[in-house]
Amino acid sequence: MLQVSDHLFQSFDGDDLTLLLPDDKKQIAQLERLSHLELDELSGQESAKEELKVPVMLSFVLDEPEAKELNLALDLLLNKEKRNLSRSQALVCLARFYLESHQVPVGV
């Protein structure tokens, strides 16, 4: 794995990789830093305190009326929220609301 990342960082800079890969700049920077560490250095360290969040792509198809309904719900949520959310984060908020309203612990 380190050989692949070394080759990537020799061929591309971090900004180019963020355009080519689904990882954000912070994750690319962490990978670049890790690619320069020796395995002995890594094994002696405790696990990172900040948990690396790996993006997962979900894809599904909706009928047009369902898509309109979902988009309306997302738009309403995005307009009501005071913080800036992406549409995917808004969808997660809807899912959490559903789970909490059905008394399912979030994170299960």
C-alpha cells in the first residue's frame, strides 16, 4: 500500500489528488504524512485520536414523484438549519429523525 501511495504523491500533488479521489484535503494530507513514516514508527504509536471518516457512496433510483418529495424534504431541512449542511448531511438528519421517532438508538 505504501508503494502505491508513494507513487501517487510522486506523480500528483495533494490538490490534484483531491480532484481525482473521493477523499478530502485533510484525508489526502494524512495519507501523505503516513506514507513517509516507517512501519516501526507506526507500530509504536497509539491509534489516532481523531477517527478517520471514510466516505461511502450510496446510490439508488427513485420515481419522479418520490424524488420530488425527497428533494422537497431536503430543501426544507436545508433552509431551516442554521448551519451549512450538504444534501447528504441533510439526508442523514432525516434518517436520524426517523430513527429517533421510532426509538431506535442512533449509531446502531
